[in-house]
Amino acid sequence: MGMTDQVPRARRAWEWLLPAGFGLLCLLLSAGLFATVPGALADKRAYAAAPACPGGTRSDACTVTVPATVEGTEDESSGKSVHYWLLATERGSDAVRRVRMAGSRPVYDAVRAGDEVTLTYWRGEIRTVGFGAAAQETHASPADDWRLPTAFALLALPFGLAMLLTGWVHRHRRPFAMWTTSWPLTVGLVTSILLSCIGPLGAMVGGGVRDAFLITAAGIPPAVGLAALYAWWFRRRTVRAADTSDIVALPATERQCVRASVHGDVPYSGHGCDHVVVGDGRPAATPDPTGRFALRALPETLTVRRVRGLRPDDPADWYGIYKYDGVVIECRDGDRPVLVVTGRRDVPWILGALVRPTPSPGPLPEACR
């Protein structure tokens, strides 16, 4: 096996190993995050059920509520978010406590310097601030500690499945073939991506873990519907792109260099030659986008057989370059098959140059070896 065989094989291995490995990592991360949720819920229940401590005593099993006076508030910018800090002094103490609040409502926005509030301690930290009939949790409160791990777990789970599916496609099928011929794979991938957005939203707005899962489950039917609609649109666009019946050969009226490449076991097919010059004698392959040097003429023995769109068995790089507009001119040079790949906009000029032979202006320098 030569080096040229080993390099593409190694590249193909990485094409499926990378998404598969990332998908597996996402699934492990999701499992780890889900494992932390029961502990967060246990703390939430313990805090909600904790009785008030007997007067003058403190314990981790009970709560202590003390009066305090508001000294002021601070809005601290942190990137795109804002941290809300409440400054208060407990009765009988001159020490100013700086308490980070969970949001700005309902207490933080309502209090002013000099207002009387209550601070509720649990396990040595301020968990709730009360103001009149209103109460607001602090950033240290366990009430919402389950939300972030649940949100990230619901993000990582479907996204990891989507990456595993992508890796499987790269391992067993060509990606272009997957997108154009397999509706179930397309629907599954798009549905997973949509659910990775719905799940975190459910965790942040739901009243509990159960609500988060219900919102995620309720999002499955519309996600599948949108994915199916996208797959139908994508398939229809692909079918239209494959229709080459409207392509006609046109003679180039002036010299121009178009994006195209020649593939085959012929001297004028070389790595780096990704443009073709037309309108100046015989068409010529070149790596120069301006078409001024390193030209290699396409011989008159090159005959056009047919024109078609991209197929699943074509190299994936062609689809990456030309997307839906890729067109393949199938030719023969003697008994050797030759493919000229270009965009739909440029194919008439190349086709016109190939089917309407013109005298060559002279010998061209060899390049693109």
C-alpha cells in the first residue's frame, strides 16, 4: 500500500472518529450531569422542609431568620449578564453583608437604602431575603440548583446522539449520499439538533425536573415535523440541482477563467489545477485564478459524453466546493474516462469550448504536475 492510499484512508478515519468521539463525550457528560440532579433535588427538599431553629440556636438541620437593614444595591456587569448584589447589615452588627441575589425580582428591585428586610440562613449561608410579604431566593439558595445541570444534560444528550449519527454516516456511507437519499437519517439528525435547543429551555422555565422532561417530550412531535419539512425541502432542492436538461453549450465570446477541475488518468489532470480558461483557443486547466500562467490545454481528443449533476458516489469535496450547483461533464479521451467538474453558471462556457473545437493559439507551458 502506497502513501497516497494511506493518507486518504487516515483522513476518512478521522472524518468519522472525530464526531463519534465528540458524541460519546457528550453522552458521558450528559450522564454525569443527570447524576448530580438527585443531590440538588434532595437539598431543595431539605431546605423547603427545614424548620425554624429554636431561639438562640443554629443548626444545619434548621433555618435562622434575622432582621437586617438595607444599605444599598449594586449591579455588577459580568460579560453579557448582570450580578445583583444586596448590601445589608444585621441588627446589632456594623458588618455589611454582600448578598448575591438570584435575579432582580421581586425583592431586589423593590428595596431602597434604609428598608428593613429579613435574612434566612441555612447551613451557614443566606438563602432567602424577605421584604414585607415578598421573598426572593439568593444565588446560594438550593431551590434552582437542579436547573443548570438538567439544562446542560438535555443539551448534551440529543447533540451527542446527533454527533454519533454523523460519525456513523461518515463511517458507513458517504455524507452526500446520506443527505440526498436517506430521509430517516436527515430527520433524525435535524430532530436531535432541535431537541438540544428545546430541552434546556424546558429546564430553565419548568417548575421542576418533571416539567423539563414533559416540555422536551412535547417538543418531539413539532421537531420531527420541522425536520421532515426540512428533509423534503432539501430533497426537492437536490432533485432540482440534479436536473441538467436546461444546460446548453454556449461559445465564449471573450477570454475568461472559470472555477473547474479536471479528473482522470490524463496528463492535463493535476492537483492544484482548479480553474479552466475558455474563449482563447482550446480550453486549458490552470491553478491560476487569473488564467495567465501554468496552462495545460485540453486536447481535441477529449469528447463529451453527457452532462449530469453530482451523485452520491462522487467525492465529498466536490459537494463541499459547489454545493447544489455542481455539474459534472463526463468525457472520454480515447479509452480513458475524464470528468470535468464545475458550477452550473460556468458549465455552458466549458461545454461550448469542448463541443466546438477551435484552433489552438500555440503550445502551452506544462504545469500542474
